[in-house]
Amino acid sequence: MTKLNAFEVFQLLPKTNCKKCGESGCMAFAVKLLGRQIELEKCTPLFEEKAYEKQLKKLQELLTPLSEALETGIILEEEKCIGCGNCLIVCPVNVAENPESSAGIGVAPEKEENVIYVVKDGKAKIIDLTKCRRYADTEKLSYAQCRVCEIYCFTEAIKILI
Amino acid sequence: MALGQVERIVCPHCSLLCDDVFCVINDGKIVSTYNACMRGDAFLKLVNSPNRLTNPLILEEGRLKPAHLSEALDVACNLLSRAKKPLLYGWGSVSYEAQEVGIQLAEKLEGVIDSTSSICHGISLRLIEEISREEFKCPTLEEVGDMADLVVYWGSNPADSHSRHLSRYTVFPRGKVRITGRLEREVVVVDVIKTRSAKGINLFLQIEPEKDLNLIKALIEYLSGKELPENVGGIMKKDIIDFGKMMKKAQFGTIFFGLGILQQENFKENIEGLIKLVKHPNLKGQFSLMPMIGHSNMLGFNLAAKKMAGVPYGYGIDFSKNPPEKTTVTEALINGDCDAALIIGANPFASFPQKLVEKLQNIPLIVIDTQMNLTVKKASVAIPATITGVETEGTMIRMDMQTKKLRKFLDSPSENCLPDKEILQNLLQKI
Ligand code: SF4
Ligand code: SF4
Ligand code: SF4
Ligand code: SF4
């Protein structure tokens, strides 16, 4: 799957910076859209003006997978997961919350609520994604670049869409 | 969340013997696992499976019928005592303690005993010892994790065979020396196809089938400062040089090789080549070779056979000879005159080549197992056993020769299921 980026989304917006959406401009709107902090419907010109019809359709197609993803753009498909634990050990937040994991040791059941990933019943599970470094920083309108869980997942069970 | 009874255990499913697995137990059953990979989880959940063998079975009028344990043991005992040269085969997933009793039993019966290792990496270990003329030594997996800056998987596919190899031990942990973990290591995979293990690594070399030896030789030539041809076994010169440079630069490198290296016409030369490669004088770092042993306690059998009868790795023992000689299951079945077989913790009807299966089909079989399987279905008598590391304690040897103690944390599923060791001791006494 190709990554969505804000510029691609921006290209399909009206690019008039009319601010009807309540944002400072189309680029800012695009970034929030990817962070799922604003709905596409807020850009009223897109829906009201016939000229944007094609662009709207494309945008909607582009954004559909995102609606299944979590705030960080991370999707975990359990059917693909083999429980290797790579995500769990490589994720900097997991290791910070569960220091034993720096030695490759998994997360004990009583600590499962502290981390992002656990491997339970042979499959990875996402517990608390609000801790992920990619979690949108609304102020800065930016994402941390971390995506190591996706890079090192053996099976493509983890995908980061943005 | 209330978890109920939680046990930290050693996963008994593969020779990584991961010791950070948790089982949540409810009503005497494993309802949930933490940290076990998919295969380990499935194995642990089989404890409660309907396919569990909980009743002794005896073949009567062409059908397996439930019997009393004492009856089944008597039948097993008779078949074994009557046989001139029984074969005792399997042993890959039973405890070291049971393996020792198994060897004593073979000795008493003047039969043949062998494990899965003689058709697997036992051969690798033996060749390494023969060729290097020294005892096989390897770093521990923890040492690899602490120090390795180069980890190579050659003809092995850990993602699918030992799923937690990289995350629990070799690549992702932050080690004592490699304190940031993954970033300080190079990971290389050499294989004939791009497996899942080849994702997220530094270099993947797709070698043409049976061309591993050419690549090994090319690397040796590169290290010796010789010119390389443009292409070796489908691999570009540039990639070989990259690999060679990684080896030269590395302070600590380990090559984990799999059946891809062994299941080839020239497997001997492959292993000889790999030994030459890791011992190359132009390598500054500390290099080692480790076969990716599969069965949880295959190594245990090798060590027990070595200690008790002095046979090298990858061999079984023929106690019909005086003094006992080394042999293998293949040799014993093809040329031998084995006239009964005891199969324990193995499913040869599913894993053996056809010509060996045919041999087994024609002799009485005593099968000791935890699950119903193809081999049990062919048995003259089947004896149910408890699962080592779950319902029975015992020792197993990890792929890097480290000893792991496994606990009992569940009760036996039935009074008919005894630990392997007890079943074998029982037979030993009766015979
Ligand atoms: S309403 Fe639409 S066109 Fe106007 S600034 Fe927002 S995104 Fe751009
Ligand atoms: S993106 Fe980084 S911080 Fe977020 S879950 Fe993945 S590894 Fe952890
Ligand atoms: S890295 Fe991928 S396959 Fe491995 S446990 Fe995580 S999600 Fe599953
Ligand atoms: S890697 Fe092997 S020992 Fe570890 S959890 Fe998986 S099956 Fe069990």
C-alpha cells in the first residue's frame, strides 16, 4: 500500500486557502485530515462546488483506508501476525514502559496496560496507542517520524498509512 | 483486569525454549498465553485439545481399542522383549531425564536407539566436529545479543521456524555492547527465495538452488583479496563485496544456518566451506556458526548418547553390537533387521521418506505420544504421555547448548497419562 502524505491530499483540495474549514489554510487542513482530527466535510467548498466533484471522489477513495486506521495511521492486521515480537521489542515506547524488554523479554500480563504492544495468544495486540510517538501533536501539526514497528514486522501485519 | 492463576513458564515447543512465556490458567486449562509466538501458543493450547491421547490403545482385530494402562504396558513389554532387535526412535521433544532412561532401555533390549537429529542438524554438529577436529562450541544466544554486530541467517528462515529468534535473542535486544540494539547490527539473509525473514534486514542475497557453496567460496576469495567474477549463483559481485565488507568490519558475527544448507547434494562441502569462512585469517572479529536446531530437545538426546555411549553427534546407538556401535535410524531400517519399534515424541509417518515408512509399516509399533497422530493410528499399542514442560518437569537443551529446566504447572489430563520417564522406567523394570 502506498503511503498517504499531506502534500498528496493538499493537491486535491481546492487550494484557495479560504479558511471556511476553520483552519489556517488548505495545507493545515490536509495535515489534520491525515491525523483524523477533522472531517473532510468541514471543507464545504469541496462539496458545494461542482468543479471539485472529481477531486472529492478521489479524496474520498484515498481516505477510506485511513478510516480503518488508528489516530497514528497504524493498522494491525492480526490474521497476518505470527507473534514474533519484533514490534514489541523494537518499539522505543514499549521498552521505556517495560525496561525488561530491552533484553528481548516480553511484557508480563500484569504490565500489559502500560505498553503499546503485547503478544497475547500468539498474536500482537495494540493496547494503548496514545503513547505512540506518532500520535498527532495538534499544536505542531506534525508527526514524529518513528515507524520502526512497521519496518521490522516480518509479515506486514503492521502498516502505517501516513 | 483479574487474571486468575498466571504461570511464567519455558515454552517447550522449539529449541529456543523461550523462558518469558506466561500462561493464564482457568479451571485447569490454559486459556491465554503471553509472549509465546503463534506456533508456541498453538502448541500450548493443544494441551486442552480434543485430539489429546488420554487412553491407552491396543490393536485388536485390525482396530485400535481402548485398554487399561497396565494391559498396554504388558503388550508393549511383550513386543519389545520378543523382538530380536527393537528400534527406539524419536526423543526430540522429551526430557533429558527420559532420554537417559530410553538409552538404558535400548541397552537392556540390545536394540537400536536414535533420534530425529540423525536426519537433521545432528549431521551438522557432527560434521563441524569432524572437519574442525575440535569439540563444537558456540556462543550463547545472550552473548550474540550482547555483542553481535553481524547476524547472518543462511538457508534458514527464523520468522517461520523460530519466530522469536531475532526479537528475544539475537537482533532486537539492546545488548551489553550493542546498547542501542538493532541499529548497531547488520543482518544478512541468504536463501533461495525471499522469505519473511528477509524483511527489515540490511542485505538479502537470493542464491540459486544448490549454489551456496559457490557463494561461500566467493566470500573466501574476497576475504583473501582475490578478484571476483561478475555474478556468482545469481548474486551480483557488488552484493558479495558488501557482504564481505560487513564480515571484515564485524567484531562479532554469527552465522545461523538452516536445513537449506544441509538438504543439498554437497552439504558436507557447504559446512566445510562455512567453517573455513568463519575461521578466515583476514577476519578480525570473533565469528561462529550455529545450526538452527528445530526440536525442543534434540540436543539433549545427542548429549545423552555422547555421555552414555560415546557416539558422536547425529548418531544413535546400536546395542546389538558388543561393544555398542554408532548407527542411524535410516541405516537401522534400511539395512538392519529391526523387528519392532518404539516411537516416542515423533511422528515418522508424517515426516519420514516413503522408503522408511514402508519399513515401519511392516513391524509392530509401540507409540508413546501426547496427541493422536498418523503414527499413533498405525500402532500396535499406544501409550498416552503427559506434556513435558506443562504436565511434567524436565530438562531440555537449548539450541546453543544451554540447559533449561522446565516445570510442571498443570495436572495430568488423565490418570492414564504418565510422564515419558515413568512409562520408560516401567518398561525397563518389566523387561
Ligand atoms: S475550506 Fe477547503 S478550500 Fe477552504 S481552506 Fe479549508 S481546505 Fe482549503
Ligand atoms: S511508530 Fe514507533 S512509537 Fe509508534 S508504535 Fe511503532 S515503534 Fe512504537
Ligand atoms: S512484528 Fe508483526 S508479525 Fe511480529 S508480532 Fe508484531 S505485528 Fe506480529
Ligand atoms: S520461538 Fe519457539 S520457544 Fe519461543 S515461543 Fe515460539 S515456539 Fe516457543
